[in-house]
Amino acid sequence: MDTKPTLVYFDIRGRAEPIRMMLSFLGVEFTETQITQAQWEAAPLATPFGRMPVYREGPLEIPETFAIMNYLGRKHNLCGTREVDRVRSDVTAEAWRDYGNRIANLFGAKSTSDEARKNFLIEEQPSLLADLETYYLQNEPRSGYWAGASITVGDFAAFHMIEGLAQSSNTLANFPALLAFYEFFAAQPAIKAYLQSPQRPAALFHGPDGKIYPQD
Ligand SMILES: N[C@@H](CCC(=O)N[C@@H](CS)C(=O)NCC(=O)O)C(=O)O
């Protein structure tokens, strides 16, 4: 009997990517069930809230990306050692989740206008990223991580979104500390191995047209 945990999601990076990255970093062997969008539209899987990702481990079935990440963080001691670090890890993950939801709503939805997207990029995004960068720079000690001296769930949440920025625009050039974090985190041996792994899905996300991006 296969007792490995299972991660169920689309065949893209999307919301499952920081979970895959955590599992890989931790050396947890897991099975993936990857669904295409066409398969999901034809026959959505029964999941607790009708959405994915879902993580199954023994008797546990966990929906919700951050519940899965926090479960893995608690189980494998990636939540920070001091209370101040645990708080910073949570705040980092929540703040990047808010940013990620803005991006998903604007760039993944059919109903959003080009003008709204442009306004976000020009008017809103710079101050959101500036606030995030300020928060990052307040970490003590200045370890390179977001919360204390060691890697936490917050780092995975932050890296996931910052990687998207690094790959899609030159925006990070205006945020040198976020760029430095991106390079620092990507160079951690276990992360570097995952980033180069052939198992990593190539496609970042589903666009409003239902296609997977980036396209050739
Ligand atoms: N709050 C949930 C949101 C999950 C979510 O929106 N999943 C999308 C894919 S990224 C989904 O399952 N879409 C299919 C649908 O809604 O029918 C989480 O963070 O896991």
C-alpha cells in the first residue's frame, strides 16, 4: 500500500507551488495527482470546498493552501523558534497572500479590464512591494530570511510570489532587498535542487482565457 502523502492540484505551479517546494525542501516523498483544467471542467473532483490544492496524509485531508503550509511548518519545525519569529512568519505569509490574491483576481479573471490591471501595476503595486520590503528589512537578526535566523513558512510564501515577479517583469530592480532575498533563497541547496528539478511544472498559472502561461 502506498502510504506517501498526496497533493492534488492542477498541472501548473499556481497555488500548489510553495507546498511542492516545502515538501521537496523537507525531503518528504509524496505523490501528485495533477488535473488538467479540461478534466476539472468536465468532472471536478470532490474536495472539501470544491477547490484545490488538497493535501492528504494518512487520515488527514487538508484543503486551503496556507492550512497545508502551516501544517507542514508545525510538523517539521518551520514556524520559527521565538514567538517574534512565529509572528513574523505568519505576517509574512498573510501579507504575501493578500498580494497574491490581488494578482490572481486581476490577472486570472476574465472580468478585469486592462485599465484596472495597468492601474494596479502603476499605482498600487509599488507601495505594496515597498511595505513588504520594509517589513522584510525589520527582521532581527538580518539573516536573509523573513522571520528570525532560520527558514520558515513565511519564506516559502514570499519566495513564491517574488519568483513570479522576477520572471514576469523588471519590477524587482526597484526593490533591491526583495531581489536579494530572491537570490539568497534560490541559492539554498535544497531549494536550488527543486528549482532545477524536471518534475517542476513548467506552467505558472491559468490565464483568463483558460490557457496556461507562460506560452511558447
Ligand atoms: N483559498 C483557497 C483557494 C483555492 C482556489 O481558488 N483554487 C483554485 C485553483 S488556484 C480552484 O480550485 N479552482 C477551481 C474552481 O474554483 O472550480 C486556497 O488558498 O487553497
